[in-house]
Amino acid sequence: MEKKDCERIQTYMRRLFSNTQLRVVGRPKKKDSAEVYLGDEFIGVLFEDKEDGDLSYNFQMAILDTDLEEV
């Protein structure tokens, strides 16, 4: 994913979630996705979706059962 796109999405996600610790980082071997971090912790993948001339982004985050035990 292009650096400028990552920066635009990062700005949007930081504003949406009121959290300046969110980071969107391009993946060197994948041009259609980026990794999302909260601080230093990886939290998910952001995929670029180009369909019928429209562009959108899908954020995918897994929540492990063991993570829920800490709550």
C-alpha cells in the first residue's frame, strides 16, 4: 500500500478511535495491504479493495479467546 494512503488511513483511524497510538504501516511484500499497530502491538491487517472502479479498505482484527480471559 502506498505510504500516502497509509498516512491518510492512519489519520482517519486515529481520529475515529481518539487514539494517537494507532499506526498504519505498509507491508513490504504486499502492495494491497498494511499492518495496524496500537503502540508496538500488532492488532490487525488493513486490505485495499478495488472493485468496479470503487476503492475501499477493510480492517481485519482477530480477538483470541485467551485475550478475553485478561478482561
